[in-house]
Amino acid sequence: MKPARDTRKIRYRVVFLSLLIGSLSGGGCQKQPREQVDRTRTVRTLVVKRGLHPRSASLTGEYRARIQSDLSFRIPGRIDKRLVDVGDHVAANDLLATIDSLRQTADLTASQAALRSAEATLEQVRSQVKRIEKLLPSQSATQAEFDDAKAAELTAQGTVNVSKSLVATAQSQRSFTNLYAPSSGIIIARTAEAGQVIAAAQPVFTLAVDGDREAVFEAFQRDIADHPVDDKITLSLVSNPAVTTSGVIREIAPAIDPSSGTAQVKVSIPAPPAEMTLGSPVLGVAQFSPSYVFELPWSVLSRQGDSPAVWIVDPKTQAVSERNVEIDSHLSGVILISHGLEDGDIVVTEGSQLLRTGQVINMMGGDAVKENQH
């Protein structure tokens, strides 16, 4: 019985090995050669050509008087009366406000009393000098007495002079309690109110002096690198664009404000319309000399290192390469390229995201490419 069982085991092993060999040989016969992957990418291209492009820039500024003065009292005190308000038109020497003058009035009264006393003393001394001078010929008075009287007269005269100066100072201090308009104009700001205690030279009003008007803009360095044509600026009201006028740049600040990074640009307005009121926001548009640039859709841009770049197609091999460019400016949906391209270059406008240098592509712009080659 044992030899029969061994014979069955040997038979099973032979069948298993036959099946295993068959499966391996069958799989080997079915193996197919590796498929060749087509890595050619289809992109959209454009044959570029340099063109003349107008340039302009716009900023929002403020319409105001050329001369604006902050008005303040010369001495400290409590504001007693405020006689004008914002928007009022005032004439030169109009009284605008007063401060409490009780102390200044008292000082003036005291100095005037001291002056009267000094003048009375001077008159008394002069009479003494005249009396002694008349007694000298009869030797009823000595020369020494006369000299002492003259010295007393000079001292009394000096006291009178000092008293007069004190009176003039007190009168000036008393006049400083009134704030007058230095010239005609419009009150455009008020920074103090009746009853408020203010310091000397603290602004109380801002006066827009009658006369020339201008628009003031805060411009970044890139906006003032080039001057507009004839320095002319077109102006319009932000609240009503139909109200327009023109102006000429009269001043550009030589230094940049470190807090804002801008420079102040002042535009003189020879004939401002009546609808433009002081403090109104205005839009200024400057036209610059046109430039020769390549106008392309923003989708052409990529980056090579730290610089902007575009993909260029070789018309012979249809292989792509990346090239650095210099951007002139950005507009809505397009960019203007000033350097880095030549007329007739083929630029990839869509589908550049996965390109690599030397890659062969299919162009959706083949007709334009062929015409360029011819």
C-alpha cells in the first residue's frame, strides 16, 4: 500500500509543475512591446509686432487755494468769542475771534499809570534844574547842585522812556487778544471753539486766500519719473465728471515724504469752473508721449529666476525656449513689453504652464507662423 501512495504524490507533483510552466510560458508570449508616449503639447501662439501705444496716468487729488494760511493767536488764553465759521468769506482785517483780555488790560492800565508817574517826576526835576540854573549867576547855587539836578533829569527821562516802552508792549499784548484776517479769503477749517484754552501759535482757523487755485496730488516715484506732454493735466470733479478743466504742473516736491513714500505735485488751474469748490476731490489725467511696445495678453507671462519671461517658439524646429522680458506697464487684461522681444517672434500665449526648454510643441497659429517664415 505504501508504494501506491508514493506513486500518487509523484503524479500530483508532475501535474502541478506542468501547469506552472505552462502559465509562465503563456504570459511570456502575451507580453507586448512598451507603448511610445507622444509628449508633444498643443499650445496657442502669436506672432508679435511692436506698435505705438498711448500712455496715460491718473491720480486723485484735492482742489484748493494756492495760498492757505493757518491763523492763530500770538499769546495763550481762553477764547472769548468766535465770530466766523467754516465756509464764511472774510475781508482783510475782519475780526475773527477774541480771547479773554482781562490780564492784558490790567497790564496796560498799570503801565500807563507808571508812565504818568514818570512823566510827573520828570517835570518836577526839570523845574528844579531851571531854578538852579537861574541862581548860578548870583552864586546863590553852586555848580555841584546844578550838576546833580541835571543828572536827576537824565534819570527821570530814562524812566519815562522805559515806561513808554512798557506801555507799547502792553498795548501790543492787548491787541494780540484779537485775531484778524490777514487778507480776504474763505475760512476752510476751524480747530478751536469759544471757551477753549489755547496755547500761543495754536491754529484756530485755516484761511484759503482769494486768488489762484490749484490741484494737489500725492504721487509715487514711478508716477513722476516722466513728465506729461507740455506738463498739461486734464482735471475733472470726482463727484461730477462732466465738470472738467485743464491745468499745468507748476511744482513737484524735490523730496519724498518718508511717512507716505509720495511726493507732492501741484497743478496750477488758470480758469477753474465755478462748480469746483475748495476741498473737492478731483481726478487728474496726464498724457505722456506714446511708446513702441509689444501688447500681449497677460497669460504669456512666466518667470525665469527673479525676472518676468515668455516662451518663444523656434519656427524651424517648433521647440520652445524661455526668454526674459522687460515690462513697460500693466493694463486691464494685457501687458506692455518694452524690451526682450523682436518683431516676428512667436510667443506662446496659452498652454505654457507645463512647458520645458527644448520641448517640441504643436501650434494653434500655424498659418501665422508659415506666413512669417515666408
